[in-house]
Amino acid sequence: MLIIGIAGGSGSGKTTVVNALTEKLNERVVVIPQDSYYKDSSHLPMEERQQVNFDHPDSIDFDLLYSHLKMLREGKTIEQPVYSYLTCSRSKTETITVTPAEVIIIEGILIFTCKKLRECMDIKIFVDADDDDRLMRVMARDILERGKTVEKVIERYTKTVKPMYLQFIEPSKRYADIIIPQGGHNKVAIDVISATIERYIKK
């Protein structure tokens, strides 16, 4: 089994890279999104939930994510949590059953900030992109998919997304084995990574 970590700032193009790799690897790959492992905030009033800093490492249940990764490595099936951005809470009844595969991809902005998680990864990839490009993608995503207003997106970007990127995410780039510039539009990099994965699998 090959475990690949794909990190980068919000809106950097991580999902595009993941989709490109899964398309090439087909059924041999399983994707574990970091976002499924946000700590549950359902015990807090909605107003407080909406103030949670999702760009800080403390917002992630790394213990559960690490435990699930170990189980997959051991050939065991896991029940991945389901997290809702609309309610800022983890589902009490719904999970996603994930079975082991030849390639496990962990994707998320903060995955390189956790040492024990990094040590599980065979390949660490950081998706890099221009700040302005990332802001545009974050705005489009949060408005269309998460029901945010333009004002709220800009406020969150200014107060949390950009400062947390500079404090935690950008410095974690030094742990990467491969850095992909130009976000998910770098087809050459994706082809090289796909070929590398194929060689690992054949070994």
C-alpha cells in the first residue's frame, strides 16, 4: 500500500490534483479528506460554531485520522466521519465505509502540520498557487457550495485563512517531497507523479 499526502492552502488546487490522480489510477485509489475529521462542534450554539477557526491545526481530530490511517494500512475497513460545513457539526448517524486500496490519498490544508501523520506518508505533495488565485477560488467555492456572502468570505480570508496559511500551512511546505506550482493546472507535474505512483505499485 502507498500512502500519499496532498497539502496546500485553501483554493490552491488540491482537489484538482486529487481528481486527476484518481482518474489515472481508477479503482486502485481511495481518498481520505482531512475535512471529514474536523472536531465536532454540535455541543456549541450555532453562533459559536460559526466562529470556529477551520484553518488552525487544533480544529482537526488528528488522533482519529491517524487511527483510521493505521487501520487501512493494516487492511481493515474504517467508518469515515461525515462533516457538514452548513451546521459545523459531525453527523451522529451517518458515516462513509472506506475499504483499503493500493493507494491511499490523504488530502487537506493542515495534514503536514501533524508529525505522526507525516510519518505515515510515503509521498508528500504540496500544491502551491498564487495568493490571488487562491482567494478567487475560495470565494467561488464558499459562495456557491457553502452559502457564504462575498463580505463573509473576504472577512474570513482576511482574519483567518491568510494568517493561518502564513503561520501553519506555508511553513509545512518544507516537509514536501514534491511541490506542484501553478496549482492543479500543472499537467506535467501530475503526469510525473502518476508515473512515480505506477512504479511504486509495480514494485
